Amino acid sequence: MKTAAHCLWLGIASLTLAACSKPEAPPEAPRPVRYVVAGATASQQGDSYAGEIRARHETNLAFRVAGKVVAKLANSGDRVKKGQVLARLDPSDYALDLSAKQAQLAAAQSDQAQQELNLKRYRELLAKQFVSQAQVDGQQNAVNAARAKADQARAQLAASRNQTGYTSLVADADGVLSQMVAEPGLVVAAGQAMARLSQDGAREAAIQVPENALDKVRRAGQFQVQLWNGGAPLPGTLRELAADADPATRTYAARVAIGGDSSRLQLGMTANVALPDAADTRMRLPLTALLDEQGKHYVWLIAANGKVARRAVTISRVDADSVTLSQGVRPGDKIVTAGIHLLRDGQAVKLLER
């Protein structure tokens, strides 16, 4: 009896313990975070120059004939394809001229046919001695003149067709319209620039070099190009240096061809272009990436396994919205920029699109 009671008590205890046991917690979902890729900055003192990202090939587009704009088919900032029509002039006058040239060609061809028929008859009459050789030669000259007139009319018709086609402003390459000034109602002259096309392909940094740095820039030839939006610096090569100084600024325009990954280069971006000996290993990050605890400074580093680790850093400069670090971060490190106070060491994170 005691044995049965003891077994019953053990069964009840087991059920009680089972009821009190909590189910295993599900794994914590990775926390979404925003981040930047650290990149070396350039010394703000020394041989470095503010630049603007430009296309290697920039083209001013213009109508090849004069006229009044009647249609604007693209705007500044639009991406366009080669052969795409961007604007049109009123083609009425050119269409009338084309019709006139077609009529002139038809008349010239008719006259040529008549003169050739007359020459055939003169030769038949010459065989019967009804006309002289001089008369036949005169008719041959008339045929030659009619042929020349027809050729002239044919060339004039081709030119008129070209003129009619020139009433359309056409993109000559794939690219982006950095400027578009054509507007309906505007009367333009032949060759007057209506649009500026920045062609796809290579990108460059446009900089201004002072007189006292010309020799150093020529000798160096190589640069480091750092974008203001962060990331690792890109290699640059001096491609062009103006021979004459700008009369207002007394600086020389230069173009630095940019190598490496150009996918993050957008037209108009600001860049810092530095000579190799003016570059250092400091890192500039958004101020929101900096964590302050008890007088010490940290950032959250995103490891390759998708987890974060707190890393101590040394500050060299603080600006309104950014901080420059002298130690603790290397080029290419991924650093959290938002929600830094909600993280802990080893926590898994999910990277949001930048």
C-alpha cells in the first residue's frame, strides 16, 4: 500500500515539475542596423584639393539649324540613350524647302530625259545627213548640262533632307543630361548649346591647382580620391592639366581619372583629391556612430559573421555631423551608425540598405 502511494506521489511530482518547466526560448532575431564602410580620409592641410565628380566625356548638344523650339522631350537629370530625340524645332520651313527641292529634281530629271531623247534623234538624222556633226555635238553638250543640273538638284535635295533632320536634337551617346535649356517657344541659332550630356563610362574628379603646386602635381601624377560620403579611397591618375590659368582664380583646371570601383561615383559628388604623401590613415565616420561611456569612446564593428563587437577608438577631430578617428578603425570596416545604444557584444544584426 505504501509502495503504491509512493509511486503515486512520484507521478504527481513529475507532472508538477513538467508543468513548471518553461519551453525553450526561440532564437533572437537579428536587429536591423544602418552602417557605413570606413574609409581613410585625407589631410585637410597640405596637398589636397576639393573636386567634383564629372564624366570623362561631356558633350554640348545643339541644333545644327536655326528655328523655334516646339517640343521638349527630356529634362535635366534624365538618363538618355544614343539616338533618343531630346527636343524638336518647328520643321515647317524646312519641309517646304524639301518639297521645293523634290520638285526641282523632278524637273531636272525630266529635262535630262528630254535632252537625251533629242540626242538620239540627232544621231539618227546625222546618219541620214539631215544634220551636221556640229549640231550633234551641240545636243551632246545640252545633255551633259541637263545631267549636271539633275546631279545638282539631287545634291540639293539630300542637303534639304539633312536640314529637315537637323530640326531634332538627338543624344549622340548613352548618358545623363546634366543640363537642358531648350524650352518650347525659344528661338535658337544654329550651334547654340541646348543641352549638356555626361556620357556613361569613366568618371573623373575636376580640381583647381594653384600656381605654386603645378610642378608637384605634374611630378606626382598619382592621387587618392576620397568621397565625402565615406568608403575606401580610390586611386586617381592625372589625365589633364590646363596650360593657362583661370583669369579670375589664377588656378589651373585639372582632371584626375578615377580607377577602382566606380559604381558609387555619382555625377556632381564632392571629393577630396590628395597627393599620396598628403594622405593619412584617419577615418571619418558619422557622429551617430560614436558611443561614449565613462569618458571612453567606442564604435560597433560588424564582423564577417554578422555579429557586432564593441571596439575602442581614438578621436582626432569632431565636426558638426562627423568624427575623425586616428585609431581603432581600418579602411573597409563596417561600422553601425544608428541604434548604437541598443546593441550588445556578440549580437547578430541585419544590414539595412544604405
